[in-house]
Amino acid sequence: MRKVIILGAGQVGSSVASNLVSEDNDITIIDLDAKKLKVLADRFDLRTIQGNAGHPSVLIEAGVQDCELLIAVTEVDEVNMLACRIAHVLFNVPNRIARIRAIEYLENDQLSDGTLFDISHVICPEQVLTDYLLKLVAFPEALQVVEFAHGRVMLVAIRAREDGLLVGHPISDLPRHLPNIDARIVAIFRESSAVRPDGQTIVRTGDEVFFLSETGDMRKVMEELRKMDRPVERVMIAGGSDIGLRLAMALEKKFSVKLIEPDRDRAKYLTARLEKALVFNASESDAELLAEEGIDRIDLFVAATPNDERNIIAALLAKRMGARRVVTLIHQSAYVDLLEDSKIDIVIGLADATIGTILSQVRRADVDQVHSLRRGASEALEVIVHGDRTTSQVVGRKVDEINWPVGAFLGAIVRNDAVIMAHHDEVIKAEDHLVIFVNDKKIIPRVERLLQVSGLFL
């Protein structure tokens, strides 16, 4: 059993705890807020300690001397950085992950790589979310876009529409439609239930379909499910948070960007940081302003204030007033499912969007990447396999010889510079990168055990 200490019982810390507590880990979580700790203690089999996560005495009480992994995700960057430094210097904790959000730290190379504070891996949720949103700008038809193998493989979720070429036809028709492209449908969700895809499965209007292909082929693949929307040209961002600022900075050179921020001092700061984007010191729910600034001609509206209720109202108002596509960021996980059937096109739970960055560092198999999908219910993993036929349950075997857990689907194999769709007779080799879709994260421990090297399989 591995001992893990989590610093911070907020949304991210709670999500990490819920993911790891069922995977044979000894979890201790530290926070100053007794109410948050009680909620976690009532829900999960873990230990809680109320105290300052940056104090050595509190870390000692948590058992830091025997800790294998420290995950520092408190709300204060400095506490996270200091805790990692203390854990390394005083207690020789081998793996230390810290969340750092302030742009001032991350723009400094000596601080951003974590070396100065002995951080094994730095995570920045704001940058993860910005990258996530940029992919939605590039693929305006998609519900979710994630990449593997350094961008060579792409997994896209899309809502099937009746104008799609494959809609109403079996999956086996896909090669006929795309004769020179190798793509896989790795999952279909119909009315929130998973449909195991095979050649005879009929794609229906409204299905949430997950496609896997080489990145360069993805646009042609997506056309099978719906006609392409016109490219994004005009973006409006509600809220000048770090996420809003990062997104505006990333988009302003190529797109028309407008940003709304109600705090006067923050609006002045944003104006100084941005070159082309227009900053408005106003409320994001000011209907008169939205009308004056052409909300009905906005291709993408992103609600990114620190407040969930404000984000929801702003997104619904923008949609009602004619914005083509609206996205809202949500801090409280309970709201994410609540908004599933709303008029909001895409609801992004901040914890779900960033949890994969942490999980890729803590999974037991050699996991290169983890992406949380479908509001945290599913996962996609890129796993590197090792060993040989005597020490591995997958290496040296054909895809259809492997005892995959029900709900796990191997989509692609990345071997050196080649991307190979995982057809049934493909033999897996050592050091292959496997891209695996798991429709229920509860089976992740079984998938990890399957992919680990062991001397038991002789």
C-alpha cells in the first residue's frame, strides 16, 4: 500500500482523493478548513488532519517520514512550494507535485520548472484549461478534444447530427467512407448510457461519439458525424481571471477578442497586459452592453469568472441573445451534472479538466498521460508497456488475445514514429504507447494491473 499525502481539501484535492482512495492507497489529507475535511472523512476511507500544510509539525503528524507521494494543491502557491521543499529537504519524500497558478511565478523559468523548490512536477490548472479551450476554438464542433503521443493522436467527442454521413449507418461503413484514413470509434454514449461499439452498431442522431485518429485526419473523420461549423473568428470572454487573461493572450493575435471584467483595477491590469483584445469594465450580465458589442455575432462565448452562479447566468444570457456557442467554467462539481441538459453548449468542471495532469503522475502503470472525460466519469490513458510475454499480460500478444476488462477499449498503438489503429490481430510490442479509453473510471485499477510488469505470468 502506497502512502499519499494531499495538501488541500478543495475541489482538486477532493477529486484526487476520490480517484486514489479506492486504488490501494493510504491517503491523508491536510487542510485548515474542518468542514471540508469532515465531508471527505464521511465519504471516503482516508485520514484527515486540520492544520497548516506548510508546517513541518503538521506534515510529521500526517506521516511524511513514510510518504511516497506528496500532492500540494492548497489555494496558496507559496504554501504548495514551501511544502514540497520541506518534504524533500527534511523528509526525503521521493515524489512531490505542486499546483502553481500565479502567472508571475510561471513566467520565470527558474520558478516554473520547480527546481528551486524541489518540486518533481509543477501543474498549472489555468494553463491546462487554456490549452483545453484553445482546442475547442480549433474544433468548434467538438464537445471535447484531447491529444496523445505529443500531439500525433487525437481523441474527439462530438454530438452526431442527422446531417452526418455515418449517422443512421453501421460503424462498419466507416472504412468505405474514409478509404485512406484509419480511424476508430472507441465509445458511444446514448442517453447517458455506454454503447459498446462494434461493426454492427448503428450511429444515431444525438449520440455522443468518441473518435480516435491521427491528428491530421481528424477533420475529415469528424465530417462523418456532422457538417463542419464555420471557423471561429469572434470570441467574447466573461471574467478577467487568470484563465480569462491567458485565453485572451493566446487568441488576440489571430481572432477578434473582447473581455468583460467588472473590477476596475483588474480591468486596468488586463488592458496593460493585452495588446489587441478589447477590455470592458462592466458586468458580464449587462444585456445592453452585450447587445451593443454584437453578442449575436460572437462565435464563442466563454464564461470564466471565479463565481459559478455568475458564469451560469452569463452563459445562458449570451446564448439567449444569439451567441453561436457558449462555454462555462464550473468550480463546484455538483453543478456540472446539473447543467448537462441546459442550453449551455459545453460545461467544463475545473477539477475534472485538471485532474488528469495529476493522475498521470500517480498511476501505478507507466502512464504518460491521463485525460478525464465525460465530466469525470470516463478516462483516456496513454500507457507505455514494458517486459515480454513471460512478464507482461499484453506484450507479445495480439489485441484480441488480451483479457481487457469490460469497459476498456484499446484504440491506438504508437510505436516509434508510427501510429497504428489497434485492430484485433495487431501484436503489442515492448515500449509501445497504448491509447486506451475506459468508459467507467472504477475499472482503472484493473486496467493498471493488466498493464504492469510482473514475474507472475510465466
